[in-house]
Amino acid sequence: MFESPYPPYDPIDKSGFSYETVVKRWPVIITGIIDRLCRINHDLTLEIQQGPESAHLPNVQAKITESKGIIEQISKLKYHMGRDHPLEPLVDDADPMIKTYNDELVLLAERGKNTWFTTPWLYAECYLYYLLRSLFGRTQHWREFDPFFSQKMDMFKQSRVAILQLAKTMKELETDHDMIQSDPSKLGVLFKEMIQMCLWGNATDLSLLTHLTQSDIEHLQTVGKDAQAARKEFILRDDQEAAWKHLETLRNGRVDFVLDNAGFELFTDFVFADFLVTHTPFVSSVVFHPKLIPWFVSDVTPPDFSVTISSLLDSSFFPRPAADEDVNPSLYSDLFHMVSRWQKYVDDGTFKLSVPLNTPLGASRVDGTESNLADFWTSPYPYWDMESRAPLLWKSLSESGLVIFKGDLNYRKLTGDVKWPAWTPFDEAVGPLAGSFPLLSLRTNKADVAVGVDKEIAQRLDQSDVKWRVNGKYALLSFLPKS
């Protein structure tokens, strides 16, 4: 197995982002789950009080009892985390990934690195979400419950302005399709606009941005040309040209998206995928890779993938515009037209999920080989272990024309979340994965690890903007060809 010459990030360093995560971010996320369950329990209790003769009330009462048990366990988790207690082995059940986490935990305990503030940050964060999933997965009435689903949908609804703007842009592209096709240079320009749109769509991350106003969201999601031009100076590694030259070599190729956040970011992934298959001769199919369990609050699960399209086709999904808001009704028809095309692509296999569309949370993990194309994404391992630990996934991706890794967590796993100097070459930081397949990473900086940055620029930013690695202001657009 490949081992980095540098140590992992962990919360021991109080000046690091991992310390802030354990002390501040995780407790907020955990408390949010407890609050959500308490609200649901309140509603279920009212249901019992209002319908005492209902035949299904025993199930309702059992659901409340189970949720109280989950709340108790999550409260204990929060207590242990805040006091730097050891991470406890996950309870073994039908999920084989439980053993994977527990085996790693044994190794960490042998090194004295098994408490919340001493465990490598990447392992601890993955363990946290797996632990949360295990609490729900062992119940009868909450097995398919996503504690973050309503939060993801609420944020998605607040993205209406940017969504309508992008739908209008795609309608204009459709109108100019023949002209674009006749001039390959125009395709290159449009590709760079699309890739920046997809890159900065990652700015909305629910596990990080726990408090956002409507104006905050709209500011982050500004996708106009002026905004993109202004943002370009904040792309600290910019391999757009290399990615485009590679894409031009494909004919009817396949592109894979290793997904990050649901909601607006997934919407931008769909838009980018739509551009590639509708307006270029280079790509004929797209495979989307979700997580099989609720993961890092806002990551895409199979239910999230399906509900995104159905919600956008529902005319009642978005809140009505405010009285003083001037919204052209044609924008909604543009949106419906575009998303109807996406539905057609899903139906005919142009757009495909790496697991069956109807996969419920956690279910495919023990249902045969298809889960092998998704299990690895929620393991504690860095992606440089993919060929040895997930050979079927590695083989599948090696047949892709381009694999796009979205977002901050995928970047942390690509680079092992270790303390590489920022000027470390990207191909060195991804270890044995380099050259396995054409790889494009689109990431806004929201964690400490960063590579492929010019040394002079990195050192200047260390002096002038000490939060440049974590504040989401800067981005890295990194491409590696297949060997």
C-alpha cells in the first residue's frame, strides 16, 4: 500500500481547520439531527393524540420509541466527542463496511491515535457519518431515513434565481446549437464557462455553511460571465486548457462524475453533463457516482439524484416569487424544457447512475456486485488505494474518457488529506492513482490540504490570507491524463 511521506491532518493543532471542525462544526451538525428528530416526534405524538382509534398507531408509537433511542445515542456521541474520548467500535451488522472501520480503529488504537482529537481527521469524519448511519440502519422504522434530506431540499429551493438563470443560458445554447457546432473555437470557450460554473457550484456545502441567508446563497451561486471572469484569478491551479484538449480527443466517449453535494451543485453537474452530450461530439454518455448513505450532510445519495429531476419538473417546487420580484415566466418554461431533456437522458441511458435508480439508503451494500461501484466512496480509505481495495470500481473508471471528481471531500481523499507542501505536484499527491484514468478534480478550498499551487503564490497567501486553504474563496482545477 502507498504511504505518504507526510503525516495526516488531525485536530491536535488548534490553529488547523480540523480542530475547528471537531469543536464547532460537528456539534452543530449533531445538534441539528437531534432537533430534527425531536420535531418529528412532536408531530407523531400529535398524530397519536388526534387519532387514538387508528390501526397504524402502534407503528407510530414504535417509531417514536426508536427515535428516542437514536437521540440518546447521538447525545452520548456529542458528549464523548467534546471530551476527547476514544472512538468506539461500530456495532457489527449486515454491512461489511463496519468491519473495515473497526479494523482501522484497532490499528489507530495500537498507535495511540484513537480519540476524537488524535485520530486522523479524514478517518474521524468518515467514521462519524458511518456511525450516524449505523444508528438509523439498525432500526425498523428509520432504516431509510436521511436526517439531512429536508435540509438539502430547503437549500435547493433557495437556489431558484441561479437555477433559472442557468436554464435560460442552456436555452440560448440550444438556439445557437448549429452555429456553435460550425465553430470548434466557440465550443472551447463554452467549455471553460461550463467548467467554471460546475467548479463554483461547489461553493454551497451544507456541512460547512451551516448559516446562510438567501442573499448569501445567491451571491455564492452567481454564474454570470462577469462573476466568472472575476473569480478566475482565484483559481490557484488552472488546468482548463489541458482538460479541453483531452476532451477534444474523445469521440462518443463516456464521462464519469464522482458526485459531491446534492441541490444546487448537483444541478450544475447536470448542466455540465447536458452541455457535454448535447452540444459536443466528444461525449455520448455520463455516469454519476453517488454515496449509498447520508454522507457529510449534503452529498448526493440515489434518492437525492432521483428527486432532483422530479422536483424541478414540479411547477409547485419553488416558492412563489415575492411581490416585488420581477421573474419572467418564460424562465420556468426554459427550466422545464431542459429538465425534461435530462429525464429523457435518464430514461434512455445517456445519463446513468452507477447503482440502480431505486437503490434505497444502504440497501445495495449486500445485494451483489453493483454495490462495489459505490461502496468505496464511503470507506475510510484514500483514493490511491482504489485499485487494490475496489478493483471493480477501478476497472470501470479506467474505461472512462474522463472522470470528474467534485468537491472538497473527494479532493481530500484523492490526496490522502496529508500535510503535503502546497507546491507538491498533483500527480505525486494522488500516488498510485495517477495515470489510472483521465482525472479532473474541481474543488473550492474548504480544507487544509492543497497541492499543485505555485510555491511563490502559496507562500504569499500564507502571509496575506491565512484562511486561503479553507474559506472557499480559492479553487483548484486539476487535470491528470491517463498514462
